Amino acid sequence: MITKNASDADVLIVGAGPTGLTLACELARRGVTFRLIDKAPAYFAGSRGKGLQPRSLEVLDDLGVIDRIIEHGRFHLPFKAYDGSAVMGVQDLYAGRQPTPDTPYASPLIIPQFRVEEILRARLTEWGRRVELQTELVALAQDEHAVTATLRAGDAVERVRAAYLVAADGGRSFVRKTLEIPFEGETWTDERMLVGDVRASALDRDHWHTWLKHPDGGVALCPLPSTDSFQLQAQIGPGEQDEPSLERFQQVVDVRTGRSDIRLSNPTWLSLYRANVRMVDRFRVRRVFLGGDAAHVHSPAGGQGMNTGIQDAYNLGWKLAAVLDGASESLLDTYEEERLPIAAWLLGITTTLHRQIFRDDVKHMSRDAATLQLGLNYRGCTLSRGNAPASSPLRPGDRAPDAPVRDATGRSMRLFDLFRGPWFTLLALGPRDALALGRLGDRFPRTLHVHRIDAAQHASGADHLIDEEEHVRRAYGGAAEGALFLVRPDGYIGYAGIGTAVEAVAKYLEATGL
């Protein structure tokens, strides 16, 4: 066995699934040195998760991969319900949800998880970074200044010293177990599913095919965009054979659909799923952070898991980069403060959705702004300060909406274009102190971009943006009061106030240590 001396990195990321890859992309674009390791010998080729919620699509837009994501996915895949061979009806759970100026992604995108990972890995390569496969974390220790991690890759053992370590290593997290962090919850031993990716004959790829009324339990076949496969999910009861095999999957389909023409073939992934509902009681232990399934696991109902991990990483990434660049260490405490309540909500809503599915109550499944993850917010948290004008529908901690604007030359752009990047963005609407805003931008040249936005009839000056169709006014309000909205690097409103409160924005940034 060959042992190498300790090497240095700002961050060591353990696990290269959606959570770890999102964090890696976020750190890469900010110039943070990191290593991303995964003990697997090859990239996983199964679907596992298969849906991206609108808020996650906004994150992936910010990371510059949204076109590739949409190219490989599908919006509005309707359910086709059967009773035996009879079609009972077709329903799009998201009918009527179409893009609007403030919400460019209005409904979930069906896309296999492995394709999301593939696209994020490609983006990471564009930044000159990569995943280290067959590299396993086997020990860790931390002191006041760093984490020392012992890695094993084949016969080689290496010690890495990193300022921070992030555990994105799944529900069986080695890091969580090593730190003895409780993973409280339960396993529903009587509620199991066969899950896998297979080809299926005699089914069109324009519907999510479901047979939910059979007494032995439901079965569903969902076409996976950008592949030739369907994801099969089938409930199995206590005492039923649970060994996943193509023969077993075929038997379930034959019995529960009552059809002989649906033939399964070419399996790429077959699995038995047992429902676990568990979460940690803390997301941070000194210099170690947990995210994704390492921190919370739950029913796949409602397509929340991959999405919540992506957003854990998005929340943590800019904070790690800021602290490594000199911001206050206390900024990292807000990761747990903001994300732990989201995880608790996640376990509750996915449990409710799971029960609805097992009761054949799909048509009543919740599909509001919360389940789309657009309505989740950080109101009342440390980084959410100030008071938006009464005319605004927004409050500090809310997601910052999108809207189209144009500059003085007539060039069109979106607010999301202004937000894209590693900085805070200040939107100044209506009347305000232009000199004070200019001085504010000069005080924080590396961390703050200031944009003055006016209705067309009030715009003046080459540095103004024009809210030509008043979409900004409708989404944000407060133009008459000269509203200020400070948008964090992860797209949430950190501070809101009126035009005379420019100094309050400066104090917010200073208090954050930027």
C-alpha cells in the first residue's frame, strides 16, 4: 500500500451525485479549489429520481446548463390511467401551468437523474474540474483549522487537508455515521416498491402509464426522455417476492395490467425500494456539512429529493466561497438555519403524497408553489432583513422573481441574467438617491451589482434598465416608494427597503462580512 502525504484543498466534497455536482459547479465558477470524490467505480446509469422542479430549473439556469437540461427532458407528461386494458382517462397534473414573465419554468421537467448528473459533469469539465471515481473516504478528523481526510484509491492511501468537508454521500453516509449524527425517523417495512429502467413494447412515449386499481398494488411505467427506456414502479405487499429481476418485473406487469403485449427487455437498473423517512438534527458539525440524502431521505412521491439536494448545495456553495474569500465565519451557520426547516417540511409533504399514491388518489396530489419549490422561503432567518413596501407582494427571504427588461440601447434581457454570477444584486425601483447608490456600488465593487430600473416614461440615463411592460412592477411592487431589493447570490431576497435606506443595504453587506 502506498501512502501519500497530506495535500491541501479549500473544500473536499464526498459524493458525486446531484448534490455534490451542483456544489462543485458552484465552487468551480467562483474559483474555489476543491476535490470531488466518489467511491463508485463507474457513473450510475439508473434513473432514481426523474423530475426537476421549477426552482431547480432556475438553479440550473444560473449554472448555465438549462438549454441542455430542457433538451433532454419533457414538460407536461400526462398520466394515462387504466383498469386492466381499459383506458380510464388522461390527466396532466400541471395543465394550465405555463411560463410567465416572473416564472420562466412553471412545471416539473421529466428527466432521468443520470442525465442531470451527466450534464453537470460536462459543465464541471468546462471549468477544468473533474470527478475522482474509485476514491473512498475511509477516515476523517477535524481541528480548529481544517479537516484531515484519509482517502483510499486502489492500493494508494492519501491524506487530504481541507478547510471544509461536505458530505453528499447518500442515505448511508459514511461521514454522518463517523460523526455519530442521529438519523431519526422510520422505515416502512410493509411499503416496498420494485423500481427499475427497462424497455417496454406496445406503450407510447407520450404518457405516464398507470394501473393503480389492482388489488395487489399499483404499477406505473414512465417514459424516460432522451432514452429508449421506461422507469417501472410497482408496489409489492408484505410477503411478496421482492428479488428484483426482469422476470419478476414482467410477472408484475402481466398480472396487474391484464395485457400480454407489454414485453419488457434490456434492463439497465433493477432495484427494491424500501420507504425510509429520516433526517438529521443538524446540518453542520464544526467544519463538516451534510447535504442531500446524507441529511434527509423520504418517499420519492412528488419528486422532491434530487431537487432538495440540489438546493442544499446551491445554498451552501456561495456561503463557503464567501467565507473562504474573507467573509464572516458565522455566514456558514445560516446554512443549517435555512435548510433544516426545509428538510423537515420535505419529510412531511412527501409522506402525505406517498399516502395519496398508495390510496390511488393521484388526482388530488398537491401541486402548489411549495411542491414546485417556488414558494419555499427563508422568511424570519438571519439573512432576511428589512421591510418591503406594503405595495410589494414580496418579503425578505422570498424567491426573487424573474422579469424582462431592456437597456438604453434596446437590448432585451431578464432579471435572471442580472442575477447570474457570484454577487449580490441590488434592484432599485422608482425614485431614489442616485449618488448614494453609486457610492454603494463603489464600496462593494467585488460583491455587489447595482441596477436602476424604471418604467419607460421615467427612464433617463444610459445606466438605467427599462421595465417596458411593467412586469418588474407587478412582480416586485414598491416602485412608487422607491423600493430596494437586495438579491442574494442564490436568488433569494436578503434585504428589502425603500430608496432612502441605501445605508441599510451597506450595513447588511458589512454584517454579512462581505
